[in-house]
Amino acid sequence: MTPVDYLQFVLAPQVVNGLALGIAVVLVALGLTIIFGMLDVINMSHGEFYAIGAYAALALGAAGVGFWFLLILVPVLMVPLGMVAERLLIRPVFDTKDRHVTTLLVTFGLGLIVEDVLKIIFGANTQRPPTPIPGATEILGIILPNYRIFLILVGVAIVLGVAYVVYKTRLGAMVRAAAFDRNMAASLGVPVSLVYAGTFAFGVSLAGLAGVLLAPIYSVFPTMGRDFILLAFTVVIVGGMGSIWGAVVAGLLLTQVQALASLIISPVWTDPIVFGTMVAFLVFRPQGLFGRLGHA
Amino acid sequence: MTPVLDIRDLGVSFGGLKAVDQVSFQAQRHRITTVIGPNGAGKSTLFNLISGALRPHRGQVLIDGVDMTGAAPERTKAAGLSRSFQITSLFSELTVAENLRLAAQVLEPVGRTLLPISRSTRALAKTGQMLDRFQLAHKRDDLVGNLSHGDQRRLEIAVCLASEPKILLLDEPTQGMSHGDTAATAELVRGLTDDVTVLLIEHDIGLVMSLSDHVVVMHQGRKLAEGSPDVVRADPAVQAAYFGHA
Amino acid sequence: MKTATITPIAAGLLAATTLAGSAFAQSGPIKIGVVTPLSGTYTPIGQQVRWGLELAAKEINAAGGIAGRQVNLLFEDEEANPSVAVQKAEKLFQVEKVDFLTGTVNSGSTLAVAQLAERNAKLAATTVSFADSITTDKCSPNMFRVNARAEQQSVALAAWLAKEKPKAKVFYLGPDYEMGRSTVAAFKSSAEKGGAQSGGEVFAPLDSKDYTQYFGQIRAARPQVVYTSVAGNDTVRLLTQLQDFGLLSGLTVVGASGTVTSQNITAIGAAAEGFATGVGYSPQIDSPANKKFVAAFREANKTDPDLYGADSYGLLFAYKAAVEKAGSTETDKVREALRGLSWQTPQGTKTIRAGDHQAMQPMYVVRVTKGKFDIIDNVSSENAIGPDTCTRF
Amino acid sequence: MHDRLTQSMRASHLLALLFVLASLALAAMGTATDDTFYLRLGTEALIFAGLALSVDLLLGYSGVLSLGQALYFGIGAYVSALTLMKVPSFWLAMAAAFTASLLAAIIGGLIANRVRGVYFALITFGLAQVLAKVVYNTRELGSSDGMIGIPVIEIAFGPFSVSTGSPVGFFLIVLVVIMALYALTAYLLDTPFGRVLTALKSNERRVPFLGYSAWRARMAAYVLAGVVAGLSGALYPMLRGFVSPELMFFATSGNAVISVVLGGVGTLAGAIYGSVLLVILKSIIGSWTEHHLIVIGLIFMLCVLFLPKGLAGVLRPPVEAWLSRHRRIPGPVPDAPVLPAIAVDTKAAPQ
């Protein structure tokens, strides 16, 4: 293979495809990092909420709802689900001493249940909604499917939107205040328990949105929730718990590391390398790249 | 005679901020030395440097003439230094007796580490002694988390003392206490000097003046003055920097 | 409290089974244990196994059973985990006293269950696992395989490829684990005997999310054929991503029999068009026996049978023939009867080779056309089977 | 003089004793009815109880959740299997598993103990995941298929010997091993070392200021837990005759965590009860519906929410109460005079 071939056919597409995968990972990690960072809750069922979003898109799409409408409808439908889950499962153990472990265990149990319920409702076979935007475009000799280009653009828009809400709006300020010091926020008139429920629901809703967006590429099956979860947790840790920019940078960085490692070393080693990165961060920089949201 | 605690030119900075800067003083055996200063003067940071919670960037900490600079907390503890915390730090899921015994366990020879707890006779005796001395015997089996604030502060001093230290660092032992409790605690601290050397952080100036043998005044990370309570009180720099605001 | 509950249950079941075991062993129904994944990733395969066996049992029972005895199927979920499979199999052998066992899917479970069958002096068969080792170096006198193994599939596919695309440049993409690697190696050696040349090979981790990272290598190699041995969800992703990236045009994709199945073909959609593989079964087989089977299967389960369903269906008829020939359900007698047995299945006559307990059967090459597998070639059972390398019996 | 922790440990011992008696009853009944399956299922439950014990040692005492304890269980199982295929000696296999899990736990502990809390959970999860993948891809270890053909062996005790193929014989051997592991961990927890562990769970940051190295104590607990898991794992291939990478997968670690939560965190005996309970639940529900995940998940979730102390939380208090009645331990005196919040030391003021 000539160096030019290598660059055009191998290296450049690898980097560009890594970008699309990176955006996908960022979308899944976004909700996780918000729940993690603001509520200090480990949501092990985040992957299953992602699966619920994908299945909802599949079922509603089959019922005739258009893809563009689904992008709004599914995240909205996920909000009450998140509220109920928070009220029933997180709230009762929120004030236990070891919140991390307890919420991790409860949501782990929830994950088991959701996975099985999805199988009962939708069957065990893999399904896939049609690609909403077919075709591919050639950019500088690199062929990229149109839907992936769309995904990259939408992903960027979502990240910017979420960052705007969290960092720039009054709502976001309230949430950050409640995360920083619950009592102080309450004394300032922030409805803390509603904010907590809302934050959890927001994270869940983002997982659902990721489900809608990624279903055409990665297909839909009951155990799909486990797919991204280890990578998403890694991204959250490397990026810094609760840091939106951290999740973005870490998500893009790790998927690039993965893509290049699989190309240069071997696909087998991608998992150990990604995991090794997580260990290195935990050991040398436990606060992650960007530190922690609301916890300066 | 070597001072039991000798602080030489101690300093640490966070970012650009010099939290503790070139602080030197000595604590004499069986005396109460008190560190005072406004909020942010670096008093708690100083305690952290001495007890090993933080590693100083410069200077030395000598315990009984032995250099313990930057040693881990468990090593400064082994050298005879015990400390309390500004915010009570105990084992709230354990009982009063268990807290004390845990602290007293260090008195046992290493060989008993893996023997049944009932063989730790020295620790058991010490626990009983502390329970009596601090009048906590009737609460020995209460969970510490259920104790009143005052009882917890008192227990914290007892826990520090249970390991028979040479030096006791008390970080605002009267913090959050009523007047009556504060006076009682002062009496308690005064009574400790038979056994240990006390290094104290305290805000209540009246208390400081009546209790201390020696006072170190800190301001913005630096030592402003030191001496007997009367000398310090008379120091114009201290007047300006500290009592002016008090 | 809890220990109090285990004992009555244990005692009760024990009492019940000892009774059943002694009094009705030779006259009651014949019990066949099915240890198959009913939860987890392999659920769809377990479903086909279940449906195939249930249909066969229904037909056999309606026609008077095996040697006049009804067939009773007992299902247990093995979660595609050998540890669970062995535990459940032991329950079926010891408590339910089943006469015969089948259903295991992943080769780890099949091998572990084979050893358990030996230690319990019972017989078992697999209808799904296609790892060569089960009837070669890790063969067991108590394990039979009625489905085609990897080599039979490779031989059939390679023979067709040599005719269709002589001297083709083939790129190999397998899942990175033992089974995926050995399947690729087996096909590669068959294909290269037929004149194919290698355009490179790559192994992707199991459950890869994105295969696009390998597309550069594929594009640069400019192969005419891509061979893959990925399966399940991985195939859905691989093929749809190949399509999205426009790599499928002008490329022939071939693969292992488990790569595209009735479980994932709908999800793959148009990207599956033209995919060819070597299998032991296709619903398209044009024989009266198969047409009848497909119709009955569809009637019962609202879906087409695939090779797992068909092979599982066929197994019960082999067992029926063997028991009737042996005149008993005793292990040694049935084993002797199964050895060399020829019987009719929807896919034609199958024969169990006595030397390694591997079924010989005609092999087909099928290609996806408009979402259905069409038979495009076949190889006789003798040409596909390969040598007997089992040395244990 | 017994304190409260010693007292609760005694209550656990009593529960463990009840467990042993029930096991012996099962063994007797199994022999009488010539049973194989239930005895071997019981043996397997006991083996996994050893794994649950090691999870409880970490979660219930040093206060860290390991989501990858199956790593050491798997190492024990593989090393035992490899040893048995070369030399059919129980003692050699146990010694090899001990050494291997000890070394692995030291290495794993050096990595995992750099962090705590949820990070510890994620790191242990990742460690197990990576090693399981390595085993899954290693041809010499049978890769994804695992290894079969581990022989039935005779376990020799001087002039006596028991075959691993004997359902009741091996059941009793495993009972002895697991109860010995229980006794060892329970004993250690009732020593000054054990008290430091308990303190770690309660307030880790305070521990160094009492003169104990928190890192060393955590490390010791981690290595101990690794060895307990490894020795339990070593018994697995003797029972089932094979090993497979699934033994190291998250499902195995997850089941151990579920067992501990069901049985009661921080009670040791609860871990053993929980493990047996889970096996029974799975066995019953598994035959009744293939959707056992829902049932197990639901029970587990309800347990975390409403029964945070698990089965032992229900069983142990009455046992403790009974014990204290029968041992006349001085409890808190109910009619003690109410003292002022701060008691003044009666010693004279200095100088």
C-alpha cells in the first residue's frame, strides 16, 4: 500500500469515523455525566434508558411517526419515566450514607428488569429502523454516509444546547446551586427536590434521545444497553464527573485513541488500552480532565 | 531540654497563595500553646502540616528532636502526636467504647494485631479508664452518631488521648459549644497537661488568655508574634492585625 | 428460615423422582431434556431450537410416539453460560431422569455438557454448535452432532466460490475469538485450495459497535469478495455499515452459516442482498418433506424455520429411529443404534458417521435474494464431510 | 468483656452454625435418598458462597464495592484446573490457587486501592473485564470454550480419602473449606486488625490519625478477599470438571453482589445464606419462567430499598437479643442519672 493510499483509505477515514463514533459515545455519556455530577448518583441503568429510547423510536416509527418528530417526542416521553424512576428508586436511598453504592445497586437491579421487559415486549431478535437520511457524500476522497454527517452536526448542536442550558440559564444555575449545596439552595428558594427529579429526568431523556439517533446505525436489541455503558463510564471519569466539556473532549479523544490503536496495534488491544487510560486517570488525576461540575 | 515540638520555617502554598509562610515556634513540654489568628490565617493548614495531613513545601517539623517533616499521619501518630479536627471526626457507626478501643489499640504490641480483640488487655483497660475519666461510661454502648454535639466533642478529645500521645493538637475544641460547655471544656483541657503537651487552635480570646501558657499569633499565613498571653496582648502589631478586628 | 425451605423441596422432589424413575422408566413417556439459551444474547437461537423440537415432538406424539411411548420435552434456560448449562443438565439427568439431552448452543456449553453426559452415562446431541472440535479433537462417545460443522460449510461455500469467482481476491473479517478465528482459517484454507488469493484479514472484537474502522483496509485491498464469520447483532452492524459507506457495490459478501439468519435478516434489510453462505439447510429446499415442514413450522410459530430449527426438528426423528431400532432407551444400545444411522429430515437424508458422531448431509450454498435465501448450489454429503479425526472411540 | 461488634459476630456464628446443621441434615437426607443433583447443587451454592463471602468482606467491612471479584474466583478455578490436569492432587491444586490468587490480588490491589468509592467499583469491574477477555482469547486456556477434562480426584487425608465424584463426600469437603474460610474471616474481623477495617468503612479519613495506615489495611482486606475468592474458585473445577471464561464474567461478580445484598451486607453469615437463597431462587424461578431476570432484579431492588440489611437484618437481631439475655452482658443502664452535657474533670486546675 502506498503512503498516499494509506492516508486516504486508512488513516483519514479512521479519524473521521472515529469522530462519528465519538459523537455517539458523547451523546450517551452526556446524560450519565449530568446525573453523576449533579446528583452524585451512579445510574447503572443508563444504558437501558438508551435502549428504551431506541425501542420507542422503533415502535413509534413503525406506527407512522416521522423521524424528525421522534427526535422531539421520544425525549419528551422519557421525562415522566425519569421522574418516576427518580421518585421511586433514587429518592428513598438518596440520603443514605453510601449513596454511590446504593444507587448503583438499585439502578443495576432496574437495568436487569428493563432488559427483560424489553425482550418480552419486542422479542429477542435484532431490529433496525430505516436510515432516515440515506446516501453517502464524498469529501476529499473520504466517503461518509449522510446520516453520519447529520449525526455529527446534531450531536454538536445537542452538546451546545445542553451546555447552554446548564451553564447559561437561570434553570441551570439553580441546578448547579442545588448540586453544590442543597441547604443553601433550598434557603434561596430553589425547589430542590423538583430540581433533583428534573435533573435525573433530563439525563434519562438525553439517553433516550441518544437511542433515537443511534438506532439506525447500531440497530436495536434487548441487551443493547450494555454496549456503550463501560465506554460511557470511562468517558465520564476521564472527562471529570459532571463536566460537559470534559465528556465531549474525553469522548472524542478516547474514540480516536481506540480507532488509532486498533489500526496501529490491533483491534484486540483497544479495550485494554481504553481501560488503561481510565485507570491512569483514576490514579493520577481522579478529578478528570475538567474537574467536577458544581463542585469547583 | 529539647522542645517536644519544634516547628522550623514551615511553609506551604496552594497555587500562588502562601497558606503558611516561614512559621517557626516551639511547644514546651506539659504546657498549653495556643495558635490564634483571624479566619484564613493558616491555623488549620498549620495543623495539617504538623500532623502529616499535608506535606510542607519548606521547613521542618521535629517531634522530640526527630525530624518528622512530611511524614504520613500514621507515622506522626507513632511519634506521639494525636490530633482532633475542627469538624468532629469520629466513627459514627461504632459505639463510644469501640471508638476509644480503636484508638487505644496502638498501645498493644504488634503481636496482638491478629489475636482476638479480647486479648488486647491494655487497650481494654485504657478504654475503661477513658470512659471513667470523661464520664462516658454510661454511654459506652451508644452509637457515636446518636450522641449530642457536646458529648461528641468530648469523646473526640478522649479518643485522641486514648493512645497516650506526647503531643495533643486540638483544633477548636469548643467550636459550636454553649458558654457553659466552653468553660467546662477549658477545665478539661487544663487538666490534660499532666500527661501531654497541648497545641490548641482557639477563637475565644478570653479562653485563650486564661488557658494558654504560650500564644502564637498568625496572620495571612505568617507568624505575627508569640509569647506569653500578656506579652502578645500588648504587642501593637497584634493589636492592629487581630484585636482591631475582634 | 431459608434452610428450612430447601429441605422439604429437595425431599419432595427426590421422592417424586425416585418414584417416577423406578416405576415408569420403561413404560411412561420418554423424557428429553433441552438445555438451551432462553435469555441473553442467544435467545433467538434458543427459540428456534425450542420451536423445532416442539414441532417434532407434536408430530411424533400424534403418530403414536417413540416405540409407543409419548415424548415429553423438558426445557431449561442455560443463559449461554457453560456453568449454568452443566447445572441445568445435571438437574435434568439426575432429577428428571431424562433419557436424552440436547439444545446447547455455544460450543463451550456443548463440550461441558458432553463431559457431563459421559460422567452420567447418558447421551446428548447438539443441533447448533458448529465448532469442529466437538466431533474432532474433543469428540465424546456420548455426544452426537446432527448439524453441519464449520468445515462442511466452508467446503461447500469454497467450492461454489471457485466456480463463481475463480481466483478471486478475498478479504477476511472475523470476530476476534477462537471460534471466529478458526472459522476464518478453515474457509481460507478451503478457498485457497480452490485458487482464491488473500487480500488481507482482520479480526474485530466481539460486540464491536463500529466496523467502519476496518473499511479503510478493505477499500485499500480492493477485494472482489469479503468473507466474514461475525454473527447476530455484529452482522447487522457490519453489513449495514458496509452499505452506508457504499462498499457493497461490486463486492460479493460471503460468510459463515450463522452470519445471516432469520433472526437478523430483517434488521439487515437490503444490506443482506447477495450474501452467500454454505449451510445444511434452507427453507427453499424443494422437496415435499421440506415443504410440509416449513408449512407446519410457519403455522405453529408464525415465522420461517432456519437451520437451527430444522436441525433440531430432525434430531428427534433420529432419536426415534435409534430407540426403535435398539428397542430400548438404554445408553449403550441407543449409542450403537445412532452410529451409522441414516434417517430422513427436511433437508434430505442424513447419516451419522460412526467414527466421530458427525452427521453427514448434503450441503447447500444459499444466497439472499429479495430478503430470502435462495439455493444456488449444492455439494454432496460425501464431498463436504472431510476426514474423521476423532481418536477417542 | 464483649463489645457490640463481638456480640454481633457471635450472632453471625450462631447463624453459621444453624447453616452447618441444616447442611448436614441435607447431606444425611441426600445420602438416604441416594440423591446426586441436590447435593451437587448445594455444593455449587457453597462454592459461590465463598465468592459472596469475599465480596462481603470488602463491601461490609472495608466499605468498598467490588464489581469484579469473579476475577480471583476465575483465577483460582483456572489454576486449580491446570494443576489437576497435570497432577490430580487436591492439596496441590489448593496451594497453587492460593499462590496465584494471592499474587493476582496483590497486583490488583495495587491498582484498585489507589481509588475508592464508585471509582473502586468501576476499576474492579474493568480489571475483571479485561482479564476475562484475555482468557477468552488465549488458546492455551481453551479460549472461549474453556477447558474440559478435569479429572475426578481422590482427596487424601492421611489414611482416609474422599472422591470429588462422591456427591455427599465432596459436599462435606466443600462445606468444611467454606466454613473454614468463614471462620478465618470472622476471626480476623474480631481482632484489632479487623477493627481497623470496620473503622475504614465508617470514617476512612480519620483512621491514619489514629496511627494505622489506611492503605495497608485496605490492601490487606483486598488481598484476603482475593484469596478467599481464589480458594473458593479452586473448588469449582473439582465439582464440575471444567472451567470456562464465563466464570470471570460480570454475571458471576454480579451474582455474588446480589447474594450479599440479599443475605445482608457486613454479616458474613448473610453472604452464605444469600448465596444459597439465590441458587434456590434461580433454580425455582428458572424452571418456572425464562424471565428470571425480572424476578431476581425486582427482589434485589426491593431488598436494597426496603431491606438494606438483608436476610441477616431480619434474622440476626433476635439472635443477638437472645445471646445477650443468655450471657448477661451489661447493656446500657436505663435509669442512669442524666449528666450535664459536659462533665468537668475533677482534677485540679494546673498551677
